[in-house]
Amino acid sequence: MGARLVFLGRLEDVAGADARDVAPGPLADVLARLEPTLAVELLGERVRMALNGRLIAETGGVVLGDGDELAFLPPVSGG
């Protein structure tokens, strides 16, 4: 089955798609298999992550399992 990465806002442009299916595993391993430019953007200080619809503050222990969805949310500006 696998896991899914979802890219929102400008991150979709960097990734070249709105989502990508990946092999499950520790987040560090998943990111290491991506293009270096994309991985650096996803790990940006202001990028937030939501695992299965819930915002997560700490990513150190994140392990993606089959069917998990990890969304990357870039900073938003507006008025």
C-alpha cells in the first residue's frame, strides 16, 4: 500500500506534483530518498507537518506506516 506525502502551496511547485506515494518508514529515511532540493525545502524552519490530519510539532520520532498521509504546509501570508 505505502504512505503518501502531500505538498501544499509553493511546496507543490517545488515537488512538481501535489502528492507522492512513498515507501513507509522513518521520516528521515523517507526524506533521504527524495531529491535533495525538495528535502531541504520540506525541512524548512517554517514548514509545518500534519500526519493523518493532525499537526505535529516534533518530527524526530515520526514513522510512516501503510496508509499514512503526511502533509507539508508552507507558511501562509495574507491580510
